[in-house]
Amino acid sequence: MITPVVSEVVVCNRARYGALGPVVGNFTDYLGRHGYAGITKENYLQCASHFGRWLTARRIAINHIDETVLHRFLTEHLPVCHCSKPRPRTPANLRRALRHLLHMLRSEGIIPSTSAPVSSFISEELRLFDAYLQDVQGLAPATRLYRLRYVREFLIARFGWGPLALECLKPDEICRFVTDRAAGCQPRTAGIIGDCLRSYLRFRRIHGQPTEPLIAAVPRVAYWRLAALPDSLTDSELAGLVNSFDHTCPTGRRDYAIIRCLVDLGLRASEVAFIQLDDLNWREGTLRIAKAKAKRTTLLPLPLETGRAIADYLRFGRPRTESRALFVRHRAPRDEPVGPSLVRNAVRCAYARCSLAQRWTGTHVLRHSVASRLLREGASLKDIADLLRHRNVNTTTIYVKVDLPRLNTVALPWPGRRT
């Protein structure tokens, strides 16, 4: 006879004896709202019980819980744990459960947010800088996150908790920060750090501060962006990738529709994740990319195969949900749109099925493959730039390097060789 899982009531009662007692009910409601199965809920509550009793033993209050405390529990306590049952001890399982616990505590305002504490001066400066990046430069959220991260580190290192005396900045301080921060980084990462500071200093120049000497002091890292050929999949590899999905299950239909958006339209992972039902115009056969990079709205033609894949998913695969996102989660947390990470994971699983996982891991190679295929078929660089939504056609010129047949027609003969 199978031993029944410990009841949720018992788990909650045991957890209430620990430091997490006052919030166990909140955690239970959180797991229920996000659609977790009963056995998963009880497992996560047991993990919370174990963690809560450890907090009590260490006299750590709830409002002091953060990633550092979780790390101590997993690395210092777990290897020598002799707690009474229930005491889940699988690190991966505990880590998942406690991450959800942290998210719940922060979302309900029980503990502070994950952002590192900074002075009110720096917070206001970063808020203004972020508004500039979004409204003036039109940068995507991920790009803004990088720029804010390195500018925050620089301002904290230079001014700490005091006011921002930006007029006191010296070129050697800028240079020292970039060189110290970039030590051990790849050239491209080191270049990003410098780009972030230049962007911030240009922002300050718009507000009337003479930052030209400071901008000139930011070190430039040698990195030749166009030195290598863009990676791309062959036609046979793309065909194998597209044909590797299971059309008999809902997640297979969803992931197949996702891959068609990537290989037919050259969309980014974030753009696929953000597609809404209202972005599809079936009568006109178009797809609106409303949350594309740089906050621009783009109208793209909807290819026949892509439209069929999406329609098949909507009719036979998409669960009933109130979400207006096209692609939604099929497992807990339910009733939520997929994120870019789920899009990438669907592609990684397809790579593994096609024995391509050793060569490829990301989705951007599919975007390169679309451009390379169109170029081979005779499309102009302007057409490709429009499809990929490049603001500058020069960004698209890298694909000329992979169009070997056309390059052969313009290549000069080797000196000394008969023509």
C-alpha cells in the first residue's frame, strides 16, 4: 500500500512552529493561486517548514531573509542537517521552493525588494536616467537593465550614501573604474561597461554638465564586431529542427508555433513571448510586434505555415485562460504568459532532439539563419533590414559575408594567377 503524502494541514501546523509560522498561510495561498498540484504544494510547504525551524534556531527574523540567508541554509546547514522530520534535503528542490517563498515575501511587501540599498540621491538619478533610456533612446528593458546596473555600481563606488557631486568627477576615476571592473571579463563585456558609462555621461551632458573630458577618458576595448562570420543553421538542420516537435500534445503544438515565429519571421525570443492575441489580424494576414526592441510597433506579414501553426495551437493546444498573451504556460504557475526563458528552453530542447545541442544553445542563431536564407534567395539588404527591424541598414551588412556566390562574382583574381 502506498503511504499517503503528509496532509497539507499537518505540514502547515508544523511550519507554524518555526519563524515562518505567520506567513505559511500566505505561502499556501500563493502556491494555490499559481496552480501548483497538491503534491507539489505539500513538498514546498515541507521545505518551508525545514527552513523556518532553522531560522528559529539561528534567531533570524523574517524581515532579515534574503539570498544570503538562503545560501547559508543550503551550504552550511544542509550538509550536516539532523533536523526532525519533515526535513527535505535535496538542494535543487529546496532552492526552488525557497525562491518561491522569497518571491511571495517580496511581492506582498513582507521583506524589502531584491535591489541593493542605495542612497535617495542615487535612486533619483537612476530613475531619471532610466526614463531617458526608455523615452529618448528607446532601449529595450534588458539593455536598460545592463546600463543601470553598471552606472549604479559606479555611483555607489564614487559617492556612497552622499549627494552626487558630479562636477567633482575626474577622468582618472572614470578610467580606473572601467579598468578595475573589466578585469577578467571578455572583451565584449568590458566594452559594454564602457558603453554604459558613456551613455550616462552623455545623459548628464544633455542636462547641462560639461562631460566631454569624462567621456573621452572612458577606455575603449579592442573588439571587432564584424570580424567573425554570423552563425547560421543549414537548410537541412532547420528542417530537422522544425520537424522535431510533437503535434499530438498541447505543449508540442505551442512550442512548434513558437519555433515557426522564430524561423519564419526572425523574431527575438522576447518578441515571441510578448505577442498578444490582439496582435494577430487574421483577415489581413499580419502580425503586429508591439513590444519590439526600441519601443517601435512593426507590422509583419504572417506566413502561411506560421499562421497554420498558431491556429492549430489556439484550437487544440492553448488552455482556457484569461490571459491575452498568445503563448501561455501549461504548468504552474498557470494563467500566465510565457517568458523569454521558456521560449529559449523550447528551442534548446529542440536542439537536443536534433543532436545540435553541442553547437547551438540560443535563439539568435535562428535570426541569423533567416537573414542568410533570404540573402541566398535574392532578397535585398533593405528588405532583410525591414524584416529584422534594424534601424540602420549597416547592421544588416554583416550577412553579405556569408553570401559566397555573390562574393565570388566580385572577387579579384589572385596576383600572378592566370584569369
